Amino acid sequence: MTNIPTEVVFKIRRFDPAVDQQPHREEYRIPYTHGLTVLDGLKKIKEVASPSLAWRSSCRMGVCGSCGMFINGRPRLACNTQITELGTNVVLVAPLPNFKIVRDLVPDLMPMFDAHVALHPYIVREDVKEQYEPTGEFFQSSHEVEQYLQFSYCIKCGCCMAACPTYATDATYSGPMPLTSAHRYNADTRDDGFKMRKPPLAGERGPWRCHYAGECSRVCPKGVDPGKAIQLMKRELVLDYLHLLKHGCPAKVGGAPKGIKRRDNIPDAPAPTMPNAPKIEPRSP
Amino acid sequence: MREERWWTWHILASVVILVFLGLHMVIMHLEAIVGIFNPEPGHPIEWANVLSRMKSAGFMVSYIVLLGAALFHGLYGLRNILFELNPGAGTKKALTFLFVVGGLALFAFGAWAAWQSFALAQAIPTTARSL
């Protein structure tokens, strides 16, 4: 934008299920300040014009994934979106599409998290005890780390789900975020949970409905590329069906490093803040 | 599990189609350069060339394989498109049943036609100029 605006017009979709029958749009005008983000604007509006305005946010730095919103026709993180990068001083803000609205800009993300949990998004191994009381580190080469590293940057903001044309119409489809998360663990050599994840993935909830529109990858604020993860997952499942998949999992446990002394200037770990806290039981695979 | 299996065959069928369509292009449109499966001089659709391919058991089998691959690939793709309209579970089952039965019927009819043309060609002398 060549001209810095003096005023920003926010057109916000409002909906309070206790009062409203249908969502409606309300307009607010706030002065532009240097570095103003959409989240800053919402906070200003809540402060000076509409205390009842509701949204989710937490970290203000694109890490927590709470403030996913539909901003000027595209799912984005409100905290990471500068007004100047929108190319206009009119900001259209709505809750993420493809989800029910809890209130104002708060979407109901539970269907996404239910689909996520159903695909066992965590390290699954036979040696459960080793995970919780490790005797060493798991061997993993830098090449093996690269196979899943990009997909581990996902912050579960739901922007990919809001952009997915298949998820918009097909309620049985798991969606880009849960599938990417499942692939992140399938591609991790420390994990041995492919067999556990396979039944839901190989069925109707799996990646088969995806026809690679690529919108999920385009809107992802963390550059995770869910579209790529889904295609890699399809390849993995096809190779598994053809008995051509090479299982290098799970990574072995390496012994404790030998001949290495602790540096003198590293302080001891602080004492547990809750010494009498109940011990967490390991999760069975 | 079924979707994984069907998707795999969908991909394998596309490879079969790609190979056979490539072969078709080579035989029909690159005859001057490659010149395979056209033993007689002239265009690939000259009667003598057509008859020689009809007499070939390999061609008869390839027609049936191509028919099966194209039917499966096309009908599975159409089923996916219809499933994106988000029909109910009962409609999905009915559509799947319809496509399986319809596909098998079309395949049986096409395979029978390929076999009949092969059998007919065996009865025609190579020197015959027309039916």
C-alpha cells in the first residue's frame, strides 16, 4: 500500500446466539497506528466501542494458533496480519468458515480436534516404559528429522480446515490438519503407530477425498504445507497396500553418552514445584 | 480399508490407461516413424492392417485389459465426484452397488465383443479385401 491510512474501517461479523437469529455485520472506525495488526484493532474496538465483542487469542506472536479468523476473504491469524499488508484500510473480519459459530469471531473447533484425536497424534511405541522413564535417546538422523519437521510446525489454528473445499461439503472427511498431524507421526522414525492409525486413514475418513486444491497449503500461516503431507500419506498407504512400504521404525534407544562430562557452569535443575504430585501413568499404545 | 484398496487400483488403472493410450498414439499417428503393428503398407486403418491386429490374441487381451482399467478408473472417479455432494450413507451404498454391478455388466459385454471380433477375424483370410 503506497498511502498509509489515517483510519481503519473494521467490518465485523457479529453473532450472539442468545440474542441474534442470524449473524450480522457491524462497522467500527479506529485510528491507524504504526504496526497495527488486525488483533490490535479488535482489542481497540473492544476497549472503546464494543466490550461484548468476542474472539480467541493468546500469544500475539503467531505461536498459539488461537486467533484464526476469516480476514478479507482469507483465513489468517489476526495477530500476524498487519493492516498495511491487506492493501486497503477496510478490514472484513468473520469467524473461520466450515465451523459452527460459538459467538462473534469464535468458531467451534471441536469437530477438528475430535478428528485429530481419532488419528492418534502422538508417538506410539511398544516400549511404553522407555518413553516415560527413558534410559537414553532414540537414534534419529538429521535426514529422518527432515521427513516430519515441516509438519511438526502446525499450531492447530484451523486455517487449513476453513480453506478446504472438501471439508466444506464432506462431513466424513478428517480434514487437512488431522491428516497432516497423522502423517507427521507416521513419518517419525521414533513412532510405531502406523498400524493403529491405518484403519481410520484407509477408510472414508482418510486422505482419499482430497483432490489437491492446495488451498490448505496456500493459507497455512506456518508454511506447514498440509497438501504435501496428504499426498505423501496417500503414497504411504498405497505402498503399504502393495506391501512395498519399508518400515524403519521404531528407532532404537541409544545408550547414555559416554566420555562426556557435564560442564561446570550448568546449574542443577530446580526442585519440583509439586514434589507430591501424582505420577502420570503411561498411555498404552 | 476399502478406500485404500480402491484408490490403489484407481492409480494402477491410470498407469495401464496411460501405457495403452500411448501405444494407441504410436500405432495410429506415428506409423511413418515407428511403424509397429502395421505389417501392410499404407495407413494404420487400411483393412489389411486392421485385420492383422484383429487376428492378434495379444491385441484382443489388451482391449479387454484397457476396457477394465478405463471402466474402473472412470466409474471410481465418478463415484468420488458424487460422494462429494455429501449423500447419506444409504445413498452411498446404493451408488457403490450400482457402479459395481453396472461396471461388471459393461465389462462383460465389452470383453464378449472383443472375443467375438477376435474369433470373427480368425475366419477371414488375410488376403480378403473386405467383409
